[in-house]
Amino acid sequence: MFWEIVAWLAVALLTVFRVAIVVGVVALVVLIVRSLRAPKQSLRHAGAPARK
């Protein structure tokens, strides 16, 4: 009984770690994509007031 509970806790911890890793990777990808797109958007926004 004790080892069964320990096994379930281990499985739960592994799933939590998997979710945390996936969320971390997705967050890193989003930050990288935003940083790559940021200069183009800032140039467009910087050029917009000059046109007005």
C-alpha cells in the first residue's frame, strides 16, 4: 500500500515536471518570436507619427 502511494506520487510529479517543461519551452519560444518581431514593429510604429 505504501509503495503504491509512492508510485502514484512519483507519476504525479513526473506529469507536473513534464507540464512545467512544456510551458517553459512554449514561453521561451514566444519570447524569442516577440524579440525577433519587435524591431520591425517598433520601426512601423516609429514611422507612423512622422507620416501624420
